[in-house]
Amino acid sequence: MDAEVLQAMQRWPDVPAVHGWLALDARGRWRLYPQGGGDAPDAGPGETISNEQILRFIGRNYAGDEQGRWYFQNGPQRVYVRLEAAPFVLRLDASGARLETHTGLPVRTVSEWLLDDAGRLYARSDPGPGGIDDRDLPALLAQLRDPAGTPLIDTLDDAPPPRLAHPALGEAPLVHIAAADVPARLGFRPRPGRWLESPP
């Protein structure tokens, strides 16, 4: 986190946290709810934040707590984030050979892949739990291999392989899972506000 943010937290340690103001969509876009209410079940998409300076500030000061809630530390105030998919959105980097988070962190290792019943791919990665950006999914599926060396994209209609290998990320198990069970498996809370699901 930024030094100024850490200093503000020390100076004003009792500023109440807020919910319902910020969301992260499945493509890694930050969404703002200027009137609040973004954690309600019927909340709309919110307003996309496009200012690069603000996006970098949010990214540098974004973290998760011990209860699986993810937040943006805005000076002394913690702003909890509603997650559409996962705490991180993982994309192929500029080389097309490695993954990085929507905040620009490199992904060096994946210890588990999860494929849900809606066709979304997730990873338990060293930065944290991430969902693969759907725009990069076909290219990543072509890079992931089953134990026989066949690209995952060619085996999706067959029996699911037990493990996957990637040239830059190593080998890890593949788990097939219901979409509703992903947050508990990866240890995060999608809506850390008034409308809470059970903690993971």
C-alpha cells in the first residue's frame, strides 16, 4: 500500500468502513456507485472508473482481509468491494505467455485450477484467487495441457483431465465445481456488505 495510505490509517484508525460504493466486474473494471447500494442484489452495473491515475491508486491499495472480504484502502477508510467473479481478474500479459492480475501483478504460480459449470475458469494463484478474463480464455485454454500434452481446449468435451500444465505456471490440479461453490473454495466473499452470504 502507498506510504501515505498507511500513515493515514495510523493517524485515523477508527474511520468506519463503507460497503456498496465499489465493485469489480468479471473483466477487471472498477465500478462506482456514487449513491451507494452497490452491494444490493438488484444493484445495476454502476459507473465505470476510467481515470488511469485513480485506477492505479485503487490497484496499489487493494487487498483482502482474514474474512475473505476484499477492499480498497482509501486513505484511512476501508471501502469493501463487491466481486462479480473473483478478487482478481487474470489476463494474459503483453507477451501472451504469462498471466497478470487486473492490477498489474505478475502471476508466477497457480496451485489449483477450477472450471465451473458455467464454463468460467478460475485459478488459485500467488497474488490471490482469480477468474480468467473471458477475452483471454480461448488463448489460455490452448496453452494449458492435460497430462498427455493435449491442449485443454481440445479436451473440454471429453472426460475432464485431473491436472493441467502451463509452460510458465507449472502443473496444478483441475477441479470441476458448481459456480455457486467457487467463493467458498477460494476463500472470498463476493458481497461483503449488508446482503452477506455465509463466510467461506
